[in-house]
Amino acid sequence: MKKNLKKLSLVFLVATSLVLTTGCGKKGEKLASNMVDKYSAYCTLGEYKGVEYNEMKTEITDADVQYQVDMLLDAYATSEEVTTGVANDGDTVNIDFVGTLDGVEFDGGSYAGWELELGSGQMIPGFEEQIVGHSVGERFDINVTFPEDYGEASLAGQEAVFTITINSKVEKTYPEYNDAFVAANTDYDTVAAYEEYILTTLTENATSTDEDYNKTAVVTAVINASTVNEYPQKEMQQLIDDTVAQVESEAISYNYSLNDFVVAYYGFESSDAFKEEVSNLVKDFFTEKIVMCAIAKAENITVNDKEIADFKAEMMESMGITDEKVFAETYTDEDVAYYALSEKVVDFLVENATPVQATATDAQ
């Protein structure tokens, strides 16, 4: 039985609804200064220097490099369907299955000719594991229990029996991994050069991911130690309304009501649940903005017109936007000034924080 996968949660649409009424037409440096004065007044800072955080430092191993090599080899492997042999973990098998509850078949529990990679986690827990070790052509029963949070309420928590028939399995033949193969199928001439490229790329990606994780950890600790005494309620409500209106407009374009759209496309239980999540996201955004501005005020961290202009250019380039009018439809001058300023504040906080070694589990 296929997993009932939850739909993707709401993309942070708040970030693309930040067209506020303040800040337009002013010089960036002056605008940033006014913004800091305004928002810092809402906050009482806690300890923000020397805060401890779980520092993530990912080490790239030989196994990581080998995984990328295996992916390349897999892309050029040839496959053959065979009707003999044993199903092993990692094999792709073609199966028929019939599911029953107390001896009675249930809707959606049967399928003929299902292709399944064993160990992929595609099916409910216990399903794939019990196929491993059985032979092609064999017919047998497995016993499974549907998860308590399974999407189909009538099956949640139920014990079921599936009668499995393994029709065939796929055997792959992999090319020989050598300099000739690498030269023919990559931009590199040798195995050594290709693996050096993999190592460099993985290391750069890991470093970037670690930096993002560490910055988030520091900022979270600083925010948790601070107190926001008041919020700009009018601005917050405007951002909430703009975000909801944006999604509602999208819903209408697909001939949906707002409620049906956020249920079907974003996985919310209702439009009320969606609006509550938007309100929470908006509050989180303003909380961070208030604290960042308070630290900028306390440490006299500023941004000048050139820094703001450079940051705006980077934003436009990263988003593939060349028309400033198009950019201005989403981001105001104040938005850009804030993002440029907050980057400097975060760098300051990280430089003055106390790292404690984290593990890969901490980043999950």
C-alpha cells in the first residue's frame, strides 16, 4: 500500500508580499536609519553577545564522494527484467498485491504489476522489508499495520494482510568505472580529477549549508533572549491581508475557493488554519526585524547607499530580475535596506557567539 504523503506546506509567501506603504522614495541610508530608530523602540534586548549555539561543521567523507560516483554509474547502467533469483534490498521488483482486513479485500489495497524499489520507503512500514529474501515467482503473505496517522482514516492503525506475488525483478549492469568512462561522460579526463571535483563541490555546498544553519541558530538564540514589548499592528495586518489576498487571487485563477485551494494545494485543514499560519509567519518576521534593528541601534551598525544598492543588485541577479519596476512590485526600498542591514547584524552576532559542536541530528 502506497504511503499517504502529506502535501508540501505553505511556501513562505509572506516574503513576496512585503510591499508596505513606508519607505518609498527615500535615500537608502536615511531610510535604514529611520527604520532602526522606529523598530528598535519596540524591543528590550537580552544577551546577544557570546550566546552559545550548536555549531554545525559537516565533514565530507569518502562515502559521500562514492555516493555521487554511484549515481553517475547508475545513470549509465543497463537494465534487464529477469524472472529468476531472489529479491534483495535495493532491487526493483514487479509485484502483484492484494490487501485484506479480516479476510476481506479493501478498496485501494490491490494492484497488479506494481514496480517497487525495495528499501525506498515508498510503502507503509514493514511492507518492503518482508518482500526481501523471497524468490521471483513466489506467492506469500505479509502482515503489516497501517500508521495511526495514515491519511485514509478507515485504515489508520488497522492490521492488514497482503498477498504478494513477485513477477520479476530488474537486474542492472554497470559500466566499468575508469578514466575512459569518466572522459566520455563528464567534463573531466580522469577518475582522480572527477572525484576532486565532487569533493570540492560537496565541500562548498556543505560549508554554505552549515553557515546558514549556524546563522539561524545564533539568531534564534538571540531572539529568544529578547523581549518584544509591542508590535506595529497596522503593518502586520497589512502584510497578513496582502498575503491572504495573493493566495486568494491564485485560487480564483484556478476556479477554487480560498478554503478548497489551501486544502488541496497547501495541505491545510481549512482557510482558517491557513490564515492562522500566515499570522504566525508575519509575527515571526516582525519579531526578527525588531530584534535585528534593536541590535543595530545598540551596536551602531549601519548601511550606506552603496551597500544597499549592491545588495539590491545581488537580490535581482539571484532572482533573475533585470527590470527594477518588476522588482519594486515585490520589494520596497525599506525591504532592501532591512535585508542589507540584517545581513551585517547577523554577521556581527555570529562573530561574537560561542560555538558548541553540533551533530548531524541537530540540523534535522
